[in-house]
Amino acid sequence: MHIVRFVSPLTGAAAVGVDDGEQVVELPGVTTVGELLRLGSGELRERCAGADGTRHPSGSVRRLAPVDGQMEVWAAGVTYRRSREARVLESERAADVYELVYDAERPELFFKSVAWKVSGDGGRIAVRADSEIDVPEPELGLVLNALGEIVGYTVVDDVSSRTIEGVNPLYLPQAKIYLGACAVGPAIRPAWEVADPYALDITLTIGRAGETVWDGKASTSQLNRRLDDLAGYLFRADSFPDGAVLATGTCLVPDLPFTLQDGDTVTIGISEIGILTTIVVRGLEAMR
């Protein structure tokens, strides 16, 4: 089962429901994912199990990014050895900060996107016009309710400018936060249906002009952090009334000087969770 946000074929408005692979059943009284994430994990599970609203064939609905309302997307950095190595290689002056944070008690957490800027499956992601090297970063996303409980998982693409971050780590916000830099979807897999989140395969495929120009495979077993620990740090001194998505870091980073190009197709798959596909555009105007 997946929790989905979609365009209702009957009303044309955004709706929330559960998808069993054959049909999507709307959740009565729930109009946003944020509303659902105000519930405790037990009540949320009961609501999903008791879904009895309008039914639609799964193939008949257009899915939207499962992020809305006051939800925010955050991300963790340098949580995999591969990510640490990539950050060290690209950094011109401060490689040691990445070495230190990899083993530090406190993880690196940073804001990624407000809900309205998030792209969904089949949508567009962007590379900055003022950057030369930009890459997708495939990540397992934790779906957290307002209480900070991990209630689900999703796929996140934490698009990044390696050019900008490499000059100075203080440029991280500009390298990570801009229109088209975050994609989430295609849905939310409930946490109670995932037996072991530390044993999920992650794949990344980048297509260009009908050919694969980069692909790779890794696993969440390589994660250097505990998922509940990452969630705990996010909620230590902050509040998320509509819940949040926390991307847990990447383990697949194309070697320098590879960069995304306008027209590329990025496909990220996480076993048991889903497949997120987006199209690359260049510059702000292409995202408007």
C-alpha cells in the first residue's frame, strides 16, 4: 500500500488516498497530506486501513508530490562514506569540515524546500544557470508526523550544485535551495509495511538522448547514521505542525566532472518504496 496525493478525476482538485496497486481509495475528511501527518502513528495507520472513500483505478489518477500544506523538506548531509568522499574532492578550501561531520555526534541537517516548490514524479528539476557542475542526489526520505515519528518513506532527489558548494561550504544554501532543486515521490510507503529500512536498494539512472550516460546502485545498509537519530535532531528545537520529509543523505554521486544537462531524464528507484522520474531543465525561466 502507498499513501498518494493525486488529482481527483471527478473534481480536478488535489486529494489524498491509499493505493493498493489496483485502485486508489480516497481518505474521507482528509484533503492534504499535512492533515494526515497531524495524527499519531497509530491513528494514522487506522485511518489508512479504514479508507472507504471514492475509488479510482490506479492508472487513472495523476499523482502529485506527497508534500503540501505547511510541510517542509529537510535533508541530512555526509551520512554515507561515498558522500563524504565526494564532498572532500569537490571542496577547494575546507575539506576537513566534511571529514569531521561524518563521525560527529551531531549530524549535518539543512533546510531543502517548502512544499510549493517540490516537484513530483514526471515533473521538472533544474540546474542553476550560474553553475557548471550539477548532480542529482538520490535519497531515502523519512516521512515524519507532527510528533516526529517516522510514519513512512519516500524517494527524494536532493539536486545540488557541486560548483557552488565546492568553492565554500557556506554557499550550501545557494547550492541546495532554489526552484527545481527538490523532487519527492511518487508516493509514501507506510513505515509499518517496511520490515528493514536499512536493507533497501537505491538505484540512479541518468538518460540523455535515448542513452544511459550514468547509472549506479547502492544500499541503505551503508548509512552511517540511525534514522530515528536523524529525525530526533530535526525535532530537537523545531516544530512541524503538518509534518516533514527528511532526506537521509546520498550514497550515489557521479564522479567529477560529470554534470546534468538540459533534457536529461533522472530516474531514482528505492526497493519497496517507489520510482521517481524527472526531467532536467536549465535555469529559472525554464521552471516557471
